[in-house]
Amino acid sequence: MTDLLAVPLDRGGAVLLEVDAGPDGVVKAARPGEIVGRAAYTLESALDAVAPAVQAVLAKMREAGPEVITIELGIKLTAEAGAIVTKTAGECNFKVTLQWDRRDGLPG
């Protein structure tokens, strides 16, 4: 059974997140499928907690000198902790792809 959690946005309004059986610390005050609570953090402030980790990975990957860097990560929003990096396939938190276009024929 899923419920909805309202997560405020910095510029007003809120995004509704589907949560399983109501998050811990949120008192159910609605029927299934209705809003069960409002998060104490904004979506943007929750993502602020993850941004430094992404910036650190990006800075290190730039040292290799690729033309393209792609970083994929799972972000889980919780009522208790805000945003956290989650496990992805292979027990890896970050999937990083680096791409070089060596048309000049020079190695590395």
C-alpha cells in the first residue's frame, strides 16, 4: 500500500512523493493514496546534501581529461533524512562514464 508525502519546493508549491505505508515519524491522517504528511525539508535543501559528493566525483574524473563525463546515481528521498545516495546495480553508488574523442591520432 502506498501513500503520498508532500515535499515543499523553495519557490513555493510541493512535489508529491509515493511512499510505502507512510514514512517513520509521519502520523497517518489519510486513507491510502491520500497525502499522509508534509516533509520538514524542501526538495532543494535535500539535494544540497548530495551535491558535494557529485562535485567531488566530477572533479576527480576531470583530471583524466575526457571530453564527456556522465555520472549516474540513485537518489532516495526519505521523510527522516532528506536525500541520500542509494545503491544501484552491482552495489555501486555512482556509475561514471568517461569519453575521449581522439581524432588527432595521439594516444591518451
